[in-house]
Amino acid sequence: MKWSTQLATTPTDIALSTLAAPLVVESVSTAEGAKNVVFLLAADDTLFAVDADTGKMLWQKAFPNEMTALRPATWLCPNTANDTPVVDKKSGVIYFVTSDGKLRGLNLGDGAERLAATDFVAPFARAWSLNLIDNVIYTTRIRTY
């Protein structure tokens, strides 16, 4: 093992995964120079940026959801963020969806907001991996009952 780190997100027994699939982006411009960065979206609507070479936390941003879900959380629908983010390397932005259904975009290097929170899917929807094609972001979602 090269390194390990502890994230501030607490696992729950409802969500099958506390973290979405990690994304690794090479040569991200940061205040400390170019870094390889691992991005992790947590079930509690926190995005983490971790130095891929050292495991050091570069930055993290939390987006607490004050809304109340219509249905209680279950392992089938945990009412959490589920999507794997997508990166636009050219513009230096990572896009992701939080549990309030908003699409967000942050600067890769420092987490600064680059896209104001935008309604994208219904709150607590099970949005999955995002795709970016020709400047359009796509996802699928599972309808909850």
C-alpha cells in the first residue's frame, strides 16, 4: 500500500457505498504546483480532493442537504449522492450531483465554485455516473417509488 487516508464521512448501514467511484486526474494545477488528484464524492454530499501521490487532503467541500426525503432511506434508495462525477480537464472543472438534485461544478485545483448549483434531477433521485459529451452533461436516474 502506498498510502491511506481517513475521510470525514461516516459510513451508514443504509448506503451500499459511502463513496462513489474515485476519479484520478493527472497534472491538476494547484497552489502547490501540478498534482495528480483523486476525487471522491461521499454519500453525505462532500467532495474530497486527495493528493494521489501522498494521500494528503488538498481540499474538501460539503453541500449539506436540508431537504426531507418523501420516503425513508433504504438500501435500494439511500437518499444520498450516488453519482460518479465527471471531469472537464480542458476547463479544469469537476461536475457532480448532490442529493438535493443539483448539478455543481468546482475548480479542480482549489474547489472554487465554477457553476452555480443548478436543478438537474429530482432531489434524492438515484443519479448514476455522469458523462460529458460536447459540453453537455448526461446521467441516468432510477425512479424511486
